[in-house]
Amino acid sequence: MFKKQIIAIAATLLAGHGASALAADAKTVEVMHWWTSGGEAKALGVLKDNLKERGYAWKDSPIAGGGGEAARTVLKARVASNNPPDAIQMLGFTIPEYAAEGYLANLDPVATKEGWDKLVPPPIQRFSKVDGHWIAAPVDVHRTNWIWANKKIFDELKLTPPKTFDELVTAAAAIRKAGYIPLAHGGQPWQEATIFDSAVMSAGGPKFYQQALVKLDTGALGSKTMEKAFDQMRALRGMVDPNFPGRDWNLATSMVISGKAAMQIMGDWAKGEFASAGKKANVDYLCFQYPGTEGTFIFNTDQFATFKKGEASVPGEQAFASTIMDKGVQARFNQIKGSIPARLDVPEDGFDECGKKSMTDLRSALKADAMVGSFAHGHAMPDGPKTAVYDVVTHFFNSNQSSADAVKALVSAVNNSK
């Protein structure tokens, strides 16, 4: 089924995007990714430099689009035309889907030599390995249940990070009264889905989140608890400005940086934008967990897989994979990117307060079985139901639909997608 989708999409897309030529030089690794914002591009430089030190040039193939949808579409077209890149940034269930069709290279030789099994958290390995074999190298761990806030606005209005959703609503009212936009948001489905991650966790906790968004349990999806999650989404919709439709996530972040807006609900890639603008945690901006999600860690992890291209390509594939998993590289990369390392043995030195808190919280959530994959970023459910839930969530956020009707639509959409 997955291979048929790739073939079906190729004809229409290749004409629009074109196919990049295969790397002509065996010492070059072509890497497709969607990291094109300022902070992301700067972090990417760490990977490029280390790969160069290993004797390989990085051929950049960026495909703009914050959630990676455009890159996945172009990748399908290139795979169908037998012209895949050497390496590709991937998220969640996309990785095992390509592995199941036999496209991805086996990275066991590097993983065994470098001891990846003991370094990477099990919830992440779920997406890095297929049938016990490593087929992707995780470079970071992002957390989606963060709120980023302009400290100057919070200080001016004598606000403290809200601990409950009701406190968040009260703070938003005070912010709007003072002439600021309470919540910076970009009206794109993946951004609304990112907010939904936190709303579901806040409404029901980690066990409910697992039942509803990972196990797709009909009872959980259709419950009063899920209605509460949609109630939160409706309240959040009232906190945004009227110009949000179509806005890119990093432009929403810049609204918080500039003081036009007070808060943004976004994964910690947003921190890379603050850093790129010269802003410092707890000096210029605040980071705190979405109210009601304390003690939990909703994650997505950027991973890189390499495509099978014959024996001549194996040294480059392995050098690239080793670069991604290098301890020093992960430290430097994630300090810039805003995320935290996928390796558990990287020390906190050099990370800001938000990064240190994230690293501590991840370890605590692991012990409490409260580290769960982000639905919004492909780490909770496969693409079929994910797309169906996206449609329900974004329709609700951009309409006057009731929470009760949204829950009914959610159950129907998920059942129809299976």
C-alpha cells in the first residue's frame, strides 16, 4: 500500500519539483531536510562541519515547510523515480514505513560499535529500529508541551507561569486588556495539532493520552475528557490575533520575541529562534510547561535515515550516521537548535535553564512511563489516522463547531481511517 502511494504521487510531483541529480562524487552525501529557519540552519552547520571532518562533503537539499509535509511529498516522488537522496530527515512512523519496503540501509555496524542501544531512550528506539535492526539515527529530542513567553510582558503585568488552564485563561485576559496578543499562533494544521497534543494531555493525563492518541481507543476518543480537550482548544482560539491563518511558526515566535505577543505554544525548536535573536532564557523569555502537563514529556525526535545505494555508498552512509550520533555533535547541535540530545549520556554543561529542565524532565518522565510520542509530529499514530485527526482538529479550531460534535467527528474520522 505504501509503495503504491509513492508510485501514484510521482507523476504529478516530479514535474513540479524536479529531481535533483544523484551525488556524482562518492565522497559527497546528499541530505534532504526541512530545516530552513535561522536557528535551524545555524544548528545544521554543526552536522555539516563534523561530516566534513570525516572526509565527506554535505550536499544540501532543503525543502521548506515547518512540519516536513513538503519534504515527505518530494521524497515519495524521488523514490518513485529511483532517485532518492543519500540521507533524509524523518519523523516517527515514516521511518518504519520506508524500512518495510526495503529502502533504508541497515545501520547496525555503526550502532553496535558505538553502543546506541544503551544511549537512546526506548520510546525513541521504537522509531529508530525495525525488527531489532537500526535503520535511523536520532539527533535530537523535542518536547511539544512547552509555552514560550515574553518575560518583559509577564513582568510588566506581574504575571507568573500559570499552573492550571483556568489560570492561563485569566492571564490571557489580562494580557489582552494591556494591549498585547495573548497567544502567537500560525494557522497551519500541524501547528493546531501541536496545541492539541498539550490540550489532550492536560485534560486527561498520560494514560488517557496513550489510550486516545496512541492506542486510538474509541471509548477514550469519544469521552467527556476528550470534550474537555476541545474546550481548551476553543479557549485558546480566543487568545490569538485575526491574522493567524497561514502564518509560519517562526513568524509566530518572532511576535513573542518582539513583544507583540506574550506567549506561544510550540515545541522547543522555538528556543532556537530566541537564541538566534540573541535572547536568553529567564532574562528575555520564559519557558514553562503547558498547564496540566507537569511531569509529562510529549516528544518528537528528528532522525536521519540513509537509502540503500550499493556497496560504494556504505562508507558514506556509516560516516554520516556516526556524525549524527556523535556525543559532541549532539551537544553543540541541540544547544543551538533548542532541543536536547537523543543520547542520554550528554552532560548538561552548556545548555540553558530551559534545556537543563527538559533533560531532567525527560529522565523523570521515562521512569514514570510519562514520556509519550507527539500525535502532531507523527510519533503517536500512523499517517492515516493522523491525517484524519488533523482534519478534525483544524476544522474545529477554525469554526464554531461544538466540542461535543468535534468528539463525534473525531471518533468517526479515526474509525474510517483504519
